[in-house]
Amino acid sequence: MICHLFRPRQTAGVSAVLGRLTENYAVSPILLHRVGEEGTGRSPARAMGYDMKDAQSRYPRLVSKRLMLISPADPEFDANAAFLAPGAARFINAAEDSDSLWWSVATIIGHWHLHGYGLFAVVERSTGNTVGLVGPWFPKGWPEPELSWHLMETGAGKGYASEAVQCVLDWLFNAAGWDTIISYVPEENEPSIALARRIGAKPERLVSFPLQPAAGLRRWRHMPPAHVSGPQAARGLLH
């Protein structure tokens, strides 16, 4: 699959073609973090997180065959309308809690401003509908950056999660120069385990940390393909 950066020729009217986006992590607004003891023994980039403000664009847009990935912090993205509008589409298993929803949206946007990367809104190119959130995620309390994915019911069963995740991995390893990223997957989440295996992630040990979002989390590690090596794979920068 080929994933490439997209730069629109004009800035007006982008939000008009986007679908509505909402989700609910029920997390507090926890943002910037540097790991301590848990990072011992890893490369500095892997342990400390990354700064991607130099990775092509402040708010890069990624394009795959069927999808466009857009930062919710992009000024051309109407986050209030897309995330918080009454009646907006819900994510799978999202709770009906408008207060937590507001904090979640603020956290996603703030993460982009503080880290220079974050979760992308996944937009279906053929319709303009938003079908999920996928991207690197490193809130305070996480041992290391995580590649996270969340799908809407309208996007289920179409292979969108795999396509979006592979697009983000291609960007991280080839354009941004990361050398690794992990995903935390609950042991009972069979669809996410299947997705992790499908995109080539390798299972590691079960993890436990104070702010983990679920019990029984296993760490799955994503690595660059064999052709991405040497200086290219080690180019990630630190905060």
C-alpha cells in the first residue's frame, strides 16, 4: 500500500467535506511526558518520545487509496462541529458522556500542539465521512509512545483500520524517522489483536502502569520494514 503526504492547493472549504467525528476516551487532559525508569535500556528516541515538528508539515495530511488522515488541530478542521455537534456519529463502545467527550477532544488537539503529532481523524475520501481516529499517542503516564486506533461503527468491516494504521506507520518510519512504536491491546480484544498481527506487530509482555486505560494490556511492537534502516530509522528527534 502506498501512503503519501497531501498538501491542498487552497485552504477554504475543507471542513465542509469532512464527516462528523466524535469519540470518548474518558481520559483526563494528560499531555506531555518524559519516561524515567521504564525507559532504561531503550534507545533515547524510543524511551523519551519524539518531536515531529520538522516532519514535512506541522499538520501533515496523509493519503492512502481510500482514506485521508487529517489532524484535528489543523485550523482548517472544524473540531467543534466535527467532534461535539449534537447527534454526531459515535465510536464503537463510546460512552454517552458529554463532559468526558469535551475533555477527550481538548486532549487530542492539545497533544498535537505540545508534541507535534497525535491522533488523525480518518476520513473516507469517496464520501467525506469520518470513520475513526488513528495515530501516535503519548499522554503523560504512558511508558512510551503508542499507535492507537479507534473505529466508528460506520467504518467497521471495510479494512479501514488496517489501511489507516499502515499509512501512519509508513509516515512514522519513512517521513518522520521513528525507529519503533508500540500498541497496547487488551488481551480480550480479539479484533485489535487480529489487526496487530495483520500489520506485522510482535507481541511482548503484559504491562501495568497507573493510568492504563484497561486491564490486561499486552504491548505489541511495530518496527520499520527491513529497507528502512541506519540513519533513516534513527532520525527521530526528542523534545
